[in-house]
Amino acid sequence: MRRGNSTGITMTSVGIFILLYIPLLCVAMFSFNANKFGLTWGGFTLDWYIKMFQNEVILKAAWNTLFLAVVSTIISTVLGTMLAIGMYRFPWKKKTMGKLDMLLHMPVVTPDIIFAVALVIAFSVIRHFTGLFELGMPSMIVGHVTFQISFVALVVRGRLELIGHDVEEAAYDLYADHKRVLFKILLPLLKPGIMAGAMLAFTLSLDDFVISFFTAGPKSTTLPLFIYSALKRGVTPEIHALSTIIMILTIVLVLVMQKFTAKNGGEMH
Amino acid sequence: MTDEDKNAPSKPDDSYTVFHGGLVKKKTLSRRAHSFVSPGFLWSLMFLVIPCLALFVVSFTTRGDYGQIEWAFTWDNLKQLAGFGYFGWSADNLLIVWRSIQVAVVTTFLCVVLSYPLAFFLASRPDKSRTVWLTLLLIPFWTNLVIRTYAWFLALAPNMPLALLLQDIGAIDPGAPLYPSTFAVYLGMVSMYLPFVALPLYTAVEKMDWALVEAARDLYSGGWRVFRHAILPQTMPGLSVGITLTLVPAMGMFVVPDMLGGSRYMLIGNLIQQQFGTSRNWPLGAALSLVLMLLTLSALMASRRREINKVEG
């Protein structure tokens, strides 16, 4: 299957890759620029990286980002996996199934700004009546989990469909009880799917800007939020260094995911 | 639970059902099913469905003098949205809505046009280098939105090669950057969403049956007809996923127009953000979000219908 091999196609594709990478390379280049003001080249330096690692605000934002991603991934992986297993294993009525399916696809087909805004309103109503739920880390976790659940459940359900019902039925035939089937058979078989779902959820959380932007409080700035507000105030070379580090981490994360999906022969997208 | 399984009576009645080859009490089964589904379901109900309903209700309330929500229900927000303000009718808001649709549709179209050659290119690589190319496409896909937008901001700066070139030929003023402009917005949007179309499209192209393309060529079809009748129907599933993944977020985008389009290039996303930020007019913001939701849903339905028509007809 070596078709679609023409110069026109190759040139367009190379052009597209240049388009995707030129801006990112610009950021990386300027992070080594010794000239503090303006965007003219003033020689090579690593100062911005050192300054960045001494900046308390940035370190705090990095910690917030990581904390948010880890906590929301754990919650959404548990809930999403249960939802997928529950939906796939049991004989639901067609109508109920349809409704659950719709609920699952809702975050995928709504622009995220809509439920970010909806959550802000809901939180303010709760706050109005109870005095609880100031915007901050808890509201951000809730926001992230809400969209992550769907993605985890969809990935895990894909894996469940691959496994099918046969193994489970065989286990029941051999007098395995309900708990045993779940913990000794289903979950071990599902592990790659759950890991893939968790990884996707984690990356989505790290990557998210819009939901964090609306649900964040004054003390819960994440890295994307920090970069955005820094850009509004005016660019400092530290931002270039920070962005470059985030890009490198992204590359590492993508490589890990690639390796992981290749090993399991699974499908990530 | 397990006791009930083992002590199933010899004469099953209506309250029993066959589940995975065994006899289980219907009640037990339903309890188990619900215990799996309810935590996730309740979470989504509480933080997704109910907030969306609240959004609907709030879009009909009034803004108080201090920006609070007053529970007096009116049509004013929708009227204001349609342009009827204190000073008579103005087209501003409708223009913004129209521009958002335009930007989303044109961006999606450009991404599709660029993704086809890219998908064919990827599918025709030998296995080993294909993984490398795919990884190269995945990296920008996962790079943060804010960083990627800012990256364009840097690349289009006044003293970068592209701007210098255009300054030399006199297309822009000396010392001027390439933003804010429509060009910069589209550059940002297309590069942002291109992988969203290219990746699913590549999956579809990879599975394609090339015999059909060859048959079409043998029967002297021109390039367009080969594409229209042999390639398009086969790649439709991937294309439709790609269009959904692009059209939906592109409609609500506010970071790219904010950073590359300037204050004159507002989209509905910016308008919503403004209502929840500086303007503090939540009811109007809620009404705008509702309009955005309707727009997205109708766009999705339209693309689904077109897909079905194309496959069948």
C-alpha cells in the first residue's frame, strides 16, 4: 500500500509540518536569548531558566497544575471505569442506555467554554445558599473531573468491547463468584484500557486552559493560566523558558503514550 | 450477593433472569448494575446536566445593579443579544455571532483541505518512519493551547523574517507586526486544529481499499471524480470525527482571537468571557452560551446529515 506518493502531496505535508513547528521553535529560540527587552538576538544564555526555577509564583503554579491533574485523574479514572463497566456488562433497557450514552458524549460535543460557564453559575448558586464553595482548587477539580469522566469511560468501553463477554461467562461457568470475576478477571484484563484512559485524562487536565480559566480562584493559578496572564501584562523571557520546558515535557509525555499504546496494540484516538 | 447466586431455587419464577449463563435475581442484578453506574452518573448529573439547566434558567433573568443575578424573568437578554439595546438597534452582537460561525466553518474547511494530502503522505510512509511522522503530528496536538497561540505571537513579531519580508514589499507598515489581523487569527486557528482532522482522517485513509481508486482510474475518472466517488465515501467516518473535533471547539474559541485578533476581532467566546469577566453581566453571558450551544448542535446535525446523504446517495 504505497500510494498517494507524489511530489505535490509530499511538499504540502512538509509545508504543514513547518507551519506547525516554526512558532514552537521561535519560543525555544527566544528562551536562550540574552537580550531582555524586545525580540532582537543578544547572544546565548541560560539565565532565564535559572530565574524561572527561582520564581516562587511559577513553582507554586507548577505545583497547582500537577496536584490538579493527579487528583482529578484519580477521581475520574475510578468513576469513568465504573461507568464503562456498568454500562457494558449489564442488560440495560435500550432507552436508558441511549440516555447514558448521550450523557457520556455531551462533554465531547459541547464547546468547553459552555460548561465552564455553567459550572461557574452553579457554584455561585450553591455559594449563595450555603456560603461554601469559593472558587479555587476544589471547583477546578470538579470541573476537570466532569469532562475527564467521559473520555476515560469511552476509552475503557472500547477496551471492554475488545474483550467481549466470553471470558466472563467462562469464569461464571467455573463457579467464580461476582467479586472474583470482577477483581481476578475483568480488572486485570482491563488494565491497559484503564491506564490509557487515565493517561488521556491526565494529559487533558495538564492541557486544559478554558475550564481552569473560569473556575480558578485567586490562589489556584495553574501554569497555562500564569502564562496567559503574564502575556497580558507583557512578555518576559522567563515565560519563554517556562513554555520551552512545558513543550519538552509534552514531547516526553507523547513519547511515553506512543510506547504504551504500541505495546498494547491499543487505540488512543 | 454471592449467597443469592448459590442458593438459586430449583423453580425460577419471573423475578429471576439469565445473566452470563447463570440464574440471578433480577433485583440483585439491577442493584449491581446501578452500583456501578450511579457514582459517575450522579457526578455528571450534578456537575454537567444541572449546571446546563441552570444556564438555561439564568439566561432569562435580569442583571442587578451590582452585577448580581435578579430572579425577575424577562426576554431582555435575548433582545439585547439580537441587537436591541438602550440606543436602538445595532448589529454588533449579531455580527459577532455570524463571524464566529464563519471562522469555525472556514477553519474546519481549511483543515480538511490540508489534512487530505497530509493523511495520504502519512499512510504512504514505510512503517518505521510513519511512527516518527505521527509522533511529530501528535506533539503539537498535545502542546498547550496558550503556548501555541503565544508562539504565533512571537513568530509574527515585527522583527521576525515573515514580517520583515512583508514590510520590505510594503504589504504592512515598517516595524509593524502581522497581528492583530484576520490572517493571524486563521493561521493560529488552522495550525491549532489541523491535527484534530489529520489524525482521524489518517486512520480512515490507512484502512482504505485502494482497489476502488484504481478501478475509478481505469474507467478514466478525473481527479475530482476519483476523490468524490472513490475516496470521499471511504474516508467519511474519519472525516466526520475530524469535523466534529474541530467545529465544536472552534465555535467557542476565545484565546486565539484574543491574542492574535485584537479587540476588533471578537468572537462569541470572547463576548461570553467578557460577560463573566469585566462586564459582569451573567444573564447575558448565559444567553450567549445558550446560543453557542444551539449553534454547535445544529452544525453537528448538519454535518451528520450531509455525511449520511453522501454515503447513501
